[in-house]
Amino acid sequence: MHKTYDFLIVGAGLYGAVFAHEASKAGKTCLIIDKRNHIGGNVYTEKVAGIEVHRYGAHIFHTSSKKVWQYVNQFAEFNRFTNSPLANYKGELYNLPFNMNTFNKMWGVTTPEQAKQKIEQQRRDSYVEKPRNLEEQAINLVGLDIYEKLIRGYTEKQWGRSCRELPAFIIRRLPVRFTYDNNYFNDPYQGIPIGGYTAMVDKMIEGIDVQLETDYLADKAYWDSRAEHVVYTGPVDAYFNYQYGVLAYRSLTFESQLLETNNYQGNAVVNYTDLDTPYTRIIEHKHFEFGTQPQTIITREYSAEWKQGDEPYYPVNDAHNSKLYAQYKQLADAERNVIFGGRLGEYRYYDMDKVIAAALSRASKVLREN
């Protein structure tokens, strides 16, 4: 039977869009399908009251790869946004990542040497030779004050369980800077695409057939018959009908408001690190593009335990789920003409630049072979 397309791409997020762009550029025919009613996956932005709203949480592009930076700049002009989040602990505001501004506010120290001594003293007072959980590991790294005010509450809300129940390996290291620098990322390239991510993805897939509100797994045999190869970016366990069990994720819910003020919190991202505040952070979208609109839109972000039917966001890469994924990966590797990619297809947390790099690498290899 003659196939209509060379590639069926399941998922119109970054991985699928980059792969489709590269395949199309190489002369291959592509069809992109997606369950949602929009392109862009979780980087989707929509304009509301003249403001580009990041519907699925803050997405700040940053990379150390000049190749990836040049690649995305083909499709959008990026502004000079620098991620400098704040932490709100019961009304006290601290700069993130942990730096001299943080230490000055917390302890009144003014020099790097004073800050180092304070952290070292706190580490020494509570040091555990072999940390058994995240709490002990975090205190070993930065001491009790930073842990209690800036790590504990936020982490417990994010994971839905006590830090004493979380494995130590979740926090292998914590970024501590002894400079007055609030730039969260060390990467040399950073910014937000002017006009939003949706416009950027739209340009990537220009001229490529797209069908939205389409569930690949609901009629897998039909969709497989349409193309020589499938690029699958959905949940890997769902593809194999959960035959080894269900992989765990954390999910997120979002609560957005249009406010009749031009500036609600003065910053794009404020994390709420106390346990009494139910949400993990508030995003004020206009600040991503230095907006001057008369109104503003904020989004409160809540972390939740994932259940089937929810949108999966963060894989829970503990020992149990890593072992389970290894079984699914064996099945995935044995599938003929199917490429598994992205955070769901590979069951891993990906920054945007790493998704793009992975898709470029895989597309290059597949296109050389076909």
C-alpha cells in the first residue's frame, strides 16, 4: 500500500516541529497531528489583552549552544529578557538563585567571605555524613536557614510529599553564587521570542500539513498506514498500552486573572516558598516582553499529583520509575519505523534547548539513513 507521507509526527510541540522542519527541508512529506486544539505543545502562547500569555507556565529560552541559538533565531527575533525570579517567604522577598543579595537580606552579610563563613557554620552544625533524604542533603549543601525559608516549602508543594520522604539524589547540588548577580541562568544566550512561542513554532512548520484535535492512539492502525515513519512524542507507556504499568508524573494546574492594573508584582516570576501559600508561583506575563499595556495578566501555578487523564508535566525519575521506563525503552528501541522523542516519549525532563538539540540530532541521523 502506498503511504501518503514520509513522516507522521505525533505532537506539535518543539520536538515534533523541529523534526518536521528538518524533514521538510530535506524534501520529505510530513503530516503533524496533535490531540490539543493548538500547535506549540507546552510552549504555546496566546495573546490576551495584547499580552502574550504562557498558557502552560513560564518558558524562558536559554542555551549555551550557539548552534541552537542560531537555529531558533531563524524563526523569531528574541528580546533581551533575563530570568531573575524572586522568592516570597511569608512576605519576605529574596533573590534567586542564592547569591549575595539573598545572603545580605537573610543575614545582613555584605562580603562573599562573610557569606561563606555563615553557610559553612550552618552546614557544619547540621552535617549528616550519609544523607538519607532530600532534607538532609539540602542542609548539607546550604545550611538550615536557606533550607527552611527557600527550599523546604516550595519543594514539598512541588512534589506533594515531605522532604524527609524524598530521596537525597533529587538535589545533587544547589547553585550558590558569591556575587551580586540575579541572573538565574549562566547560559550566554537567553530571551523570549518577540510575539510569542506560537508564532515561532508556526514559522517552523510553515507549509507542512497539520491536523489538530486528533488522537493518534485512538486510531493508531489508520494513522500508521498514512506514513512510512512515525515520530511519536506522546507518553511512551501509553503507546504500549501500559503493559508494564503506568509511569508517574507530577502535573500542574493554572489559574489566570486579567487585572485592571498595569503592574501587579513588578517581576515576571515570583516563587512562594512557604507551605501556607497553596500555589508554587505567580507569573506576570507582560514582564516577559517588557509590556506597557494598561492591564496585566497573572497566573497562579499549582503542583498536583498526576493521574491518568491529567496533563503529565514532570517525570518522577525515582528508582521505581526509572526501572519501569527501561522496560518501555527496550520495547521502543525494537519498534520498526517509529522514533520516540521529547519529554514524554523519552520520559525525561528537557529544557527547550535540549529538546531542540535532540530533535536536530535525531532528524539528521534518520534523514541520512532515509
